[in-house]
Amino acid sequence: MLSESLAAAHDYEHIYIAPHLDDAVLSCGGRIALQIAAGQSALVVTICAGSPGAGAELSPFAQYLHDAWSLGDDPIARRREEDRRALAVLGCDGLHLDLLDAPYRVAAYGERDAVFGVVAVNDPLAEALLAILAQLRTQQPHARFYVPLGVGSHIDHQLVCAAGIDLHNQGMDLVWFEDAPYAAKQPEAVATRLSALPDRFVPETIAIDAVLERKLAAIREYGSQLTELFGAAAMEQVMTDYAAAIGDGQHIGERIWHRERARA
């Protein structure tokens, strides 16, 4: 079920903050499925689910994405529908906010390299994220929040990670998830990202053997995104191999990270 608004989001035990319409399922689909199976409540809040509008002037990278997705005149509406179906596979709720993805939002992010580069000083998403997370925390003070580490360095992921650190400093119950498929496709990506952050993080891995097929089925609902995310590789193989690599040798896993303390 999709929530109608931020103000309507109440009474969840777990809240996943996804920069885009696929991030939570790719990165945490197993954990979400296990939580739902255990009778717990989970909500995925997608931050950058807004449309630039019909006739909007698109940056070169945004135009490339629209061409690659082949979703017609209103690609964001179609992507929202993909997300609705994916979350239904997992059995959790969702909320789509109307902020814009990086290549729509700031002119400096008009090329691919810039979207995976340095945050622009005039990016309005940073302030908006703090307000959104603060409101959710006020509405649901007992929930645990999950935000991306920023593996892969996408601008939007970096900003959500940074907002999480700010709110964690204020006592918010918050953990970080490994951004897939970046973590799965780039062997050193997680370690590289952790070394770039000013804090120490410690891992927590859970076994997702029982729900792997459900996670993969949910990811398949993002049909417009699979080629862009995985290229010619089979999504199922990439995600299963990574889950095996971070497992304990007997079980396949999914991993989150707890912020422990600032580095000396």
C-alpha cells in the first residue's frame, strides 16, 4: 500500500529512506521480507520520486536515462508503478515524495560523471532531507531508520547518508545499508566508501536464504532499470553472488552498518 503523504506515515517499526525508486528493494529487500514475515511493519520512503514535468528541458544525462528507460511521455509515473509492484511483492508499504532526482534538480549534475561526483554547494536536497527525516522521527519516535552508506558515490545517496549522520548525532535510531548494485558490482566499493567517511562503522549481517527468491522477484519488477543497473550481466547472478560473498559460508547474507564512533 502507498501512503498518501508524509504526514500520513505513522506506526511503522522500520522506515527505509530510499533516494530513488528501487534502492531499498535492491539493498534491503531480504531484510524487509523477513521483517514482514515476522509480523513487523515496514515503510519505504522514496525521496527523489518527483517528475520534472512534461516539456521540461532535460540535461544530457536525464535525456539519456529517459531514452534508456523507454517509458514514454511520463517515465516517473511508470517508475512509481514499478516500485508499487516491487513493494507489494515484499509486502511492505511505500511513500513517494516529489523531490527531483539529481540530473533534474541541479544544472551542475547534467552529465553522468557529475552525478557520481561532488555535491554542488547550491543543492537544495540537503536541507530538505533534514526536514523530512526530522518530521518522520517526530511522527514515529520508536521506529528504526535505514539510510544508504553512499556506496558508488551517487550524489543523492551521499546526501541521504550525510543527513542520516546529522540526525544520528541528535539521537535518531538509524543504521546504514550497502547501496546495491554498486556494492555488488565493485569489489572494493564498500571499503572505499567506509574509508571516506569520518566515522567508524561496524557491520551486522543477516541470513536471507529463506527470502532470496522473493527479493529477486521484487527486483524484477523494476524492468526499466535492469539494463542500466546490471548491463549485460544477469541481475539474479550478480545479486546472489554478492549475497553469498557477504554471508558466513553457510548462508547468504544482507548487510547493514552501525555507526560506532568518530575516528580519532
